[in-house]
Amino acid sequence: MEEKILEIIRETFELATVDRGVSQNNCAAWDSMGQLNLVAELEDAFDISLEPEEIGEMKCFEDVLRIVSSKI
């Protein structure tokens, strides 16, 4: 699951490389529009629905992993 999430982050934000340290603080593309695109890709890839509160909590890879893990 971790690799899949990293792949989605890399593709969504059009990054050459990505690691577990990726966050809103160090990825310029991870803005409000990028967040919406990331959520859409995660929901599609994992067949889940994310709540607005959960979406708001997603500020780094670890947040995304924790929230997606809790849904599947």
C-alpha cells in the first residue's frame, strides 16, 4: 500500500521522485487543487470515500497512509 500511495503522489504532483518525507511543506504542487486531485486518485485507486475532515488532515505521506489504511 505504501508504494501505491507514493506512486499516486508522484503521478498526481508530476514529481520525478518521491519518498516518505513528502508533504505540503516541501512539495509546491501539493496545494488546494493538488489536494483535490490527490483525494480523487486515492478514492479511485483504493475504492474508498474520504470525509472532509480526513481530507483536511492529509498534509504529508504519513497522514495519507494512516487515513487510507483506516478505510480498507
